[in-house]
Amino acid sequence: MTLLVPFDGSQLATIALEKASEFGELMDEEVVALTVIPDDPDYARDRGWITQGEPFDPDAIAAGMQMRADEVAPGATFRTERVSSDEPTATSTTNVVREIRRVAGEIEATVVFIGSENAGSVIAPQSSVGSPVASDQRYDVYVVRRPGTEVDPEDIADIDSMTEGL
């Protein structure tokens, strides 16, 4: 069994990597942290990989992401894949999703840990990889949707509140 974590360095992806690492230790399973870097400087800026005016350097981004992943899960295997935007109708996000799914199949991932506010939502923004990656039936999905903060009891719906109007 291999656990895959698409890792972009965001808070939710970091928590997903932490969870996968804990799960991997308990189950004695390999954890793979995957960073997919499209050849799109705007995508890199949107994710905070580079700042405005900073040159787009995929090697530097990969090294920085590996350092961040190693801090969170030193026992995980880190992998970087690069994708190009050679298809005129595909967005960078679409290319990233395709690559995550391709790697998941290649390594025969049994669980993909996704840090996404949108995975599993009915409506998902075009910039999220969560929902399209979660829709693949070849593996189970563990979704981290909230940072490690306390949940307001008002935000929790119990079964009784779901049936009041029936």
C-alpha cells in the first residue's frame, strides 16, 4: 500500500502530509509527497511558490518544496513532476490533476490524502485539484478540509438537525 499526498506547501496540504505520515507509520506504509510544477509562473505565484518579480525557476521551487515536505514528514518519499501547458484548452490546474492521477496509478496508491477546502463539494472552483483527484475510483481519498483549528459547534450539523423539517 502506498499513500500519496499532492503537496503544494499550503496549510491544508501540509496537514494532509502530516496525517498521511502518521497513518503511514501506524500501518507501516510508504508515503509519497508529490509536487507537480506546471510551466506557468502565474500558477507558481498564486500558490506562493514565488513572489511578484521573482524569476520562475522550477528547480528552485522543487528544492523549496522538498525542504518543506521533509520538515513535515522526514520519512516520506518526495517526488516532483513537471507538466507543460502544450494543450491549448487545458489549464495549469487541469494538467496538475492529470499528473496527480497518473502518478497515483503508476505507484498504485491505495489512499490519496488531499488538503482541499473544496474536495467533495458539489461546486468546486477551477483552481482546485481536490474534487477531480477525489473522483478517481482507483484509490480511497482522505480529505483535510480545515486547518487544525477548533470547530465552532454552530457549524456541526447532527442527525437530529437534518431531520427536523421532515
